[in-house]
Amino acid sequence: MGTVSELCASSFQAFLCPSVAAKAVPSDLTPEECQELENIRRRKQELLADIQLLKDEIAEVTNEIENLGSTEERKNMQRNKQVAMGRKKFNMDPKKGIQFLIENDLLKNTCEDIAQFLYKGEGLNKTAIGDYLGERDEFNIQVLHAFVELHEFTDLNLVQALRQFLWSFRLPGEAQKIDRMMEAFAQRYCQCNPGVFQSTDTCYVLSFAIIMLNTSLHNPNVKDKPTAERFIAMNRGINDGGDLPEELLQNLYESIKNEPFKIPEDDGNDLTHTFFNPDREGWLLKLGGTYPSSLLCSHCWGFVSFAFLIAGDESHCCCCCC
């Protein structure tokens, strides 16, 4: 007759090796030993049942995780498809594209969220961005200002700031839209660089002077290229009646002379091609308001009333008195 320890070892071996047939209860065991053996066998069955239960639970959880991953992946794929569709719609019709993204919970209906979406510009047409930002609806104007707020102009000179700003979209072809956008730019620039100009009007006027200087210097059809001295003279008195530092104007002039403005190329052939690309036909003249033009001839500088138009003959002075 084996000891209790031997019996336990034998039962444990049978537990580990189920292929070994369980032996019948030896006839020479005492009733107490038979009861202990029975308890061991019952406990074995309970442990096997517990192990199977754990295996089933693990399999269930694993299946749920796999299904969850597949579901999330499908959701992400669907979301990405909807975002791509929204971008296409935006490029064809900015307002409809924004509405589609909002209705499908892909974009919050706030000026800040929409401005961030436009500022990132992933897959968006730069012309469409400019058209949307230039709209006169109150909400669009709020988006415009939120969009401009995303630009950091601190410690940049005006040309550097303009390069950054005008790379994030393409100016629309309507004078009123351009006017609103440049006013927003001037406000933001002065906010980032207090004390550089007496007022935002100064920044606004000088910004247009710089843009037109870009055309005058780099359009091959403009034969009479303005010098730095002429550019400085043209911008006298624009700082709330005072003059801007000549060194500032000289630096702005040299920056434009050395490197013309560059804008992202979209399709289309609108006003901004002429406005920024100096090799295009025509140039842009700003009219409308009492602001000085930077494309005046040398003998007739003054404050003029002007609006945006394309001058077909670049050989003439742009000022209204010529």
C-alpha cells in the first residue's frame, strides 16, 4: 500500500497526463484513503473545468479585441473617405464643402475650428481657401480673423510677414475680398509688432506698396523700374502724416528686389496671377479709398482714390492723373 504522498503524486501525474488511464481504486486502501483519493479526483475535475472556463473567456476577449480593432479600422477608413470627400467638395464649392464636413461631424461649426482646418490646408485648393476667407458674411469674417491669428509675425519685417501670409492661400480676384483680407493682415502684424507703425492704416498702405513694387520690379513689361530712392519717396507721409525710417523702406525694397513674391500655383487664371506673377500680362492697380499708390510716376506723387483693376498697357503710369 502506497503512502498518501505517493497517491497524491500519482493523481497529479494523471492530471498532467490525461492520456494515462486512471486506475481503479486499489482494494487495499483504507476508507479514509479512498475518500482522500476521491477528493483529489474531484478537485482535478473542478480545476479542469476552471481551466476550460478561463480558456473560453480568453478566447472571447481575444475575439472582442480583434473585432474592436477591425471596427475602429473600418471607422477610420470611413472617416478618411468622408474627409477626402469633404476636401473635394470644398475645392469645388468652399461653403458646401465646409457644410458637408460639419454635417458629418468631421468639423466643428466654430470659426476657430474651421480656421484651423484652412490653416493646415491639407489637400485644399489655395484659391478656394482665399475665396472662403474673403466672403463678407459675418461668420466668414470671424473665420478670417481666426485664420490670421494662427499666423505668427513677431519680429518679422513686413515683407517676411507678407511672404508667410500669402503662401497660406491665394488672394481672390475681388477687390472687396482682398481689402478685407489685407486689413486683417495689417491688424495682426501690428498686434505682433507693436510700435513699428503708427497705425494699422500705415501697415495696410505699405503692404500694397510692397506688392505693387514686386510687380514693377519683376514684370518684364515694366520698363521703368523704380529705384530704392523712388520707392522711399513714394511712401513719404504714410505713417499718420510722418515718414517711415528710410532704412526700413530700403530693407523692404532690397528684399523684394532680390526675391519676388511666390504663391502656390492652383489651376485657374484669375487676377492673382497678374497680381503676383510678374511675367504675366497686366498689373494690378489699387483704387478705392484715400491711400497712396506705390506705382505713381515720379512727378505726381500724392493721395489718390483707387480700386483694383488690370491695366492692359504697362507702359503707362498707374496714377489717376496721368
